[in-house]
Amino acid sequence: MVVVASFIHGGILMIPLPPNPPPPEPEPEQVENIPITRLPNPAPTVQPSPSPTPPPNPQPPRTLAPPPNPQPAAVAQPDPKPAPVVTPQPNPPPAPTPQPDPEPELEPESTDLIPDFPHVAGAVAGCQNREDCYAVPGETLRGVTHSLRDRLEAQGYQMQLRSDLGNDQGTRIYAVTHPDRSEPLFLSVFSFYSPETGDMARYILAQEPVEDLTQ
């Protein structure tokens, strides 16, 4: 029954339907006859000629600014290493201030009446408050006399004992002459002894004989 019903239902669907009737045509509108009036042609309009426009002032050429210097690409810097720990060093002692060189001591001008007088070794000038008095510690009258005689004679001088002068046992006075000198000089030699100082000799070369050191 189901098959028969399906067959009948399919046959009904295959029957063609009649076409739809076309819509009715509209009636033509009644057009009224309107009289046409011809208008006169308008006169041609003269357009004013445009006044010449002055050319624009030439602008100076625009100088293009140079492109900015390209910044170098940032380079990745390695991680900085930690700075080494510096142990502070003790401050060095201040440098000593340079001291000026001491001025050389000027030797006193010689007051000797004979140039390059052969003084006895160890003689000290300035005894008895006289610049021409020389003291010789530890020396005797005989030793000083022989030393000066030998050296003066080697320089061309002559020593002559003046027995009329200096009669004291510890005093000897000599006249010192030289061929180039017209006047003689006098060499006075003295000797002393004390338990405190021992032997001590003194001599003076002057233009006049010195018979007493206390004078």
C-alpha cells in the first residue's frame, strides 16, 4: 500500500500546472496639445580678456640640508668586568727640601809679609790677639826655629840671630833678609811650658822685633 500511494503521489506531482495569466496593459494617457512659442536667439556675450598676470618672482633655489650623519649602530658592549680592588698604599714620606749649598768660607787674606811663608805644620793663627801670631801646640822653640830656618833658606832667605834682642831664655829673635828686599824683617820665636798644656811655641813675623808678647 505504501508503494502504491508513493507512485500515485509522484504522478500527481508530474502533472504540468497552467501558466499564470499576463498582467493587464495600462491604458494610454491622454496628452494635451500645448502650443509651442519660439524664443529669439540671445546675442553672443563677449567675455573680457583676462589681464596678463605678472610672473611670480623667482625664488632662490632651496638648499637642501645635508642628511644627518648616520649614527653608528649601537654595538653591544660586553659586561664590564668588576674593577680590581686597589689596596691603598701608605703615603710616601715627603721629599726632603733641598738645602742650598753652603757658601764656601773665604779664607782670610794673608797678612804675611813674605808671600808663601812656610808656616810650621799645625800652626794656628790669632794668638795673643794678633793676626800675625801663630801658635804651635806640642812644639818647642828649637823645633820651630830649625823648621822655619830650613824652609826660608830654601826660598832664598837668610836668618841671622840677634843676640842683642830677646835675652830671655824662652825667646829668640832673627833678622830675615832677602836679596830683593832692602829692609830686613824680624822673626820672633817664643816657647812656653805648663803642666796643663805641655810645650807650646809661638812665632811672629813683623817689620819690628817683638821681645815681649804681653806688649
